[in-house]
Amino acid sequence: VLEASIAENKASLKRTHTEVWSDSPNPHDRKRIDNCPVGLKNVGNTCWFSAVIQSLFNLLEFQRLVLNYSPPARVLDLPRNQKEHRNLPFMQELRNLFSLMVGSKRKYVDPSRAVEILKDAFKSSESQQQDVSEFTHKLLDWLEDAFQMKAEEDSVGEKPKNPMVELFYGRFLAVGVLEGKKFENTEMFGQYPLQVNGFKDLHECLEAAMVEGEIESLHSAENSARSGQEHWFTELPPVLTFELSRFEFNQALGRPEKIHNKLEFPSMLYMDRYMDRNREITRIKREEIRRLKEHLTLLQQRLERYLSYGSGPKRFPLADVLQYAMEFASSKPVCTSPVEDIDTSVPPGGTTGQQLPPPSTAEPVSLPPQESSGLASAPTAAPTAAQQQRVPVHKPFTQSRLPPDLPMHPAPRHITEEELRVLEGCLHRWRSEVENDTRDLQGSITRIHRTIELMYSDKSMMQVPYRLHAVLVHEGQANAGHYWAYIYDPHQRCWMKYNDISVTKSSWEELVRDSFGGYRNASAYCLMYINDKKPFLIEEEFDKETGQILSGMDKLPPDLKHYVKEDNEQFDKEIEEWDAMQARKAQQEKLALAAAAVSAAPSSTSTSSSSPQPMSIESSPPDNTVPQQDPEYLEQPSPTNDLKHLQEDTERAISRAAAEQEERHPEVLLNASLPSPSTLQPEAQMSTAPTRPSDQVTEDESPCQRTIEVAIPHVGTFVIESEEGGYDDEVASAPSELLFCLLASQKFKAV
């Protein structure tokens, strides 16, 4: 699948949007912020669908046509053919999808229903990446058929007008010569295909697509047997779409390959030079451009000879060659051969057997800097025989400079001053001439390029402006990849990047980097231009009564308003359920914190040291002889054996206490203060307490109250206050398991 192929190419692909393929469980993360554009969920290799649909949806005229479409009345009951069975349901699903993209409260919506209908239209398997141009062709065909049925029903005695045809289709005139016979044919086109390989910008692609064969044979009497044709647009559609053919089949490998060449395209495209009404002017300009390009080729060849001089495999600029020759001639002459001053008897250690004459007392021996610095602090001593035989050794890797007698560069052996003067004069003059010639050639080439660029810049050839509306980008290889779209927002005056569920602000610089190609394996695959003189294509709709701009739900017809309202209510309910679930979790966390606080209460020292004993309940007086300890540093005993059995005993004991106290709420247990710890014997005794501490007595407490302590082996001790009628209050000093058992047994009280 597509996700797997992207993961395999992650080293070369920049895109790593994991959020594109999964939903967040938190609906607040999927909530639309203000009036931000709504994204489309990728439901499995459907990024091609998202890119095309977003580009069309942001054409507000197209958006209005889809939202306000109503199926023909005659097909509501029984469609006549397969097209009606397929196109009308798809049209309805597209309306539903557009309505959600207008008024949904969701950050992105699911296009699964519309995609399911489209699946049967493609011959390829579901796991194969769909082609943008193939899908766009199919989509426009379906929309054209759907609107044609409606147009035929609405038109009475007139030729039906299909809004899809008027919006996306144009006409061109094919003028040519076939085997010596001239012909002219008018043809209709939707998306205009352009070859990319071998061209540097969009105009070069268009020029090549408009002319097939030899231009001269089309308007000359000679060579009448040759064939060729020209295309001249007679009518351009308001939305002009170019398909950039970036895939070609490699015959040697037997598989398609993607063309990653760089292709530039402008944000404003003037189509005057391709119009039939400018045929004669364009032909003259094309002939002039052809002549200039021929001259440009000659100049570039001459410049290349100056910049790559020589007859061998390595070539250098001629000006640099002359400079090197002048540097060689100006070097200090060397009287010996470069190999004569090398002593072949020198051992590999670098020392020689030559001895220096004994130093005189008047003239001290000069040592290299390394040795002299090392001997400066040594005591003065008489020179020994070993010191007299030491000679300076050249250390090429440690010494910072070469010996003075070794030249830096090769130099001539013998040259007179007269020869040097004449040679330097010639080389200087030749180098200046070469530099001047190079500058002249470069200047001429620049002027010709500028002339060609400005050939169509006069006002008469800038009357048909088309502004770039959307760029569909493909990233990857021929058999796998990812699509997204850059769409211009005329209201915010910025570019937006639509990448499935992600919709973010972008820039022209980012678009250029991702769309021109040549840098990485991402490049533009489809260009959508709109007529800049037809603002209705991107203008908002106004209310006829109030004159206010229609936005949001006000754009929708009644049936779609109801559809979006139901979806928004469902999303609101999902948010409410999520919030309620989070509130329950928060309450449970509070109870858990309370349980943790109870479990941190002090425990009886005797309980922690006693062995498991059968549970017995007897009244006993409180033991105040044991000093109270800080509960923060006490450890509660945890059961290690028979945990299930002990929990069952605990539940039975608390159930008996709860049965006698029906009117008290379980939250009393959380708010009750803890009793002072007491030391219990290994077997707990139950007895009547004659007195209670003063801080435990309440105002409504009667003198006939009793206090008993219940000890449960391996669990803990809790105190129960009781009247004659039964238990009144329980305060547990046991682990958190006891509290949860208590709450579970008294669950009916909280209702």
C-alpha cells in the first residue's frame, strides 16, 4: 500500500505526517478551529482524490454549481441507464461532501462514500496508486454527464448549456499540411497535456506542444510534401488545466520511470501568443526567436572554447592558462636540474655522513630554532665530538618553511631580462584580449536571452492573463508516492498547503521548492490556472436581499443544511460523551487519591507482627499506652496468601455493618477523622468501651453508644461506633482494598 511504500522511501522522502493516516480518540483534537479550511481524510491511497477535490472545491463557482445541483425529475424514480445509476449517486455524495467542507464543525471529513462509487471506474486494483490526470478526466466526465441531463431537462427548444463544459473545456484550431494537402480542424480539449523532458519552463513546453513537424512547411510553397501542424487556441476555458507528463516508460527496464527534471512555471501566465487571433504576429516573433536562438548557439560554442581550452581530457579557461604561463616565466631562474641537487646516498633516516668544520670561538654555530631554543637553558659546555658531527636535517612535516634554496614552483633555467620583458608583454596583452572577448561573448548571450524573454512583453501580447490557482504535487517514484496540493487563497492573499487532513499556510518559496523539481523527488504534476479577468470564479456569493456575503451554512440549500446540522449534532454528542467520560475518569482519580490517603493511615504494630488468626469481634478498651507515630513512615501490611479469601471475609463483615446503617451516605467514610492507633494482640478481642476520647464525641451522641474494633488478618483494623439499634459510623484504617470493598457493598446508598 501507499503507506508502506512511503515508509520504505523515508530516507529520500521528506514527508513524515503520521497524523494523516489515523484519527485522534479525543474529538477536541478533531474540532475545526474558527473558519479554517476543512481537510479530507485519507481512507486508503486516496491522496489523489483529496488533492483534486480540494483544488476544485476552492473554485467558488464550481463549488456553487455542485451545491445547488438538483437531479432531473424524470430520473428520481427510475434511472434509465448505467450512467444515471452511477453518476447521480456520485453527484449526491459530492454535494454532501462539499456541504460538510463548508459547514462542518470537524477539522476534516471522511470522503469514503464518494470514493467507494469511484472505485469501480478504475481498472487498477485498490492497492495501486491512482493517477491524478486519470481521476480528473473521469471526474469531469461524470460531472459533465450529470449536468448534461439537468441541462437537457431545463432547456426548451434551445441547445442545452452544460456548465461543466463552459467552465473546463476550450477549443483549438489545428492547422497543418498532410502529404502536401493543407487542412484545418477545430477540436475541443479539457486538460492540455505537456511534455516535460527537454524543456526548462512552461512556455517552452507550450511552444513545443503547439507545433508538430516543420513550421516552414505550414506556410511556404516549398517542401510541400512535408507534414506538420500548428495548434491555435480559439477559445480558452475559464479554468485552464495543464497535465505535466513526468512519467515515461523505460524500454530497457520494462517499467515506468519518473522524470525529476526542473521545470519552472510563472504565477501569472499570458496566453496571447497561443491565440488564433494573434497567429501572424506570433509567427513573426517565433521566426525572430528561432534566428536569435541559432545565433545564441554559435555564441555559446565560441564562449565554450574560451572557457574550456586545450586538446586533452582536462581543459582550463584560456585566461588562466596565460596567467599560469606568465607566472612560470616570472619565477626566479634555477641553474641546476631539479634532480641534480638530490643526494641518492642519503639514508632513509635523513642524516648524512658529512661533517661540519669545527666551530671557531669567534663564530658560534647557528642552530635551527627548535634546537637553539632547547639549548638556551642548558649550562654552557664544551662541544663534544658527537655535536660536531650533527648537521641540520630537513623535516618536511614538522618545519614550517622550506629551505631557502628549494624553489616553490618550477621555474625556467635560463631567461634574460629582454626575453622576460617581451614574454610578459605578450602574455599580458593576450590575456587582456581573451578576457575582453569572453566578456563580449557573455554580454551578447545575456542580451539575446533578455531579448527572447521580452519578445512578448508588449501590451498587445498581455491581454489574456491566467493566474495560477492550484498546483498538484507528486512525491515519490513512478509506482508509488504521495499527492498534495498548493492552492492560492485570494482573500488572505497567501498560499495554502492541503495535505489530506492537514491544511496549513504556505508560501511561494515552499511551493517552488516542492513543485519545480530537480532538487528531490517531489515535483508538480498538474497546474490549474484561472482567467484573471473573470473574478466570478473565486468571488463569494452575496445575499440578494441584504447584500451581505454568504458564508458557512448560509451557502447551503435546505436539504444540505439539514444534512450538515445532523452531522454537527452527532459530533457535538461525541464531544459531550468524551467530556462525560473524562469527568468520570477525573472522579475516579479523586477517589483513588482518597483511597491512597486512607491507605497511608497508621496501622497497628501488633497487626503487622502477628500471624494470621481467625477473625473475632470482642469489645475492648482503647489502649493509649502506645505512642502515636507519624503515619507517613508507617507501612501497611499487605496480604501475601489467600488474598481472595480475605477479601470475601472483609466484604461479609462490612455488608453486615452496612445492613444496619441504611441512611448514612458512604462519603461519611471519606470525611471522618482517623482514630488513634492502638496495639492489638495476635487475636483481636471485642469489648465494650467505657469511654471515648473527647475529640471523637459529637453533639448528638447519646451515652449508650459503643465502640468496637474489628481486626482482619493481613488487612487491618477498623473502628465501628454503634448504638442499640446498630452501627452508626465506620472509620477504616486499612489498605485501599478495604475502602473499595466498602464502597462496593454500599453502592446502593449513593443512588
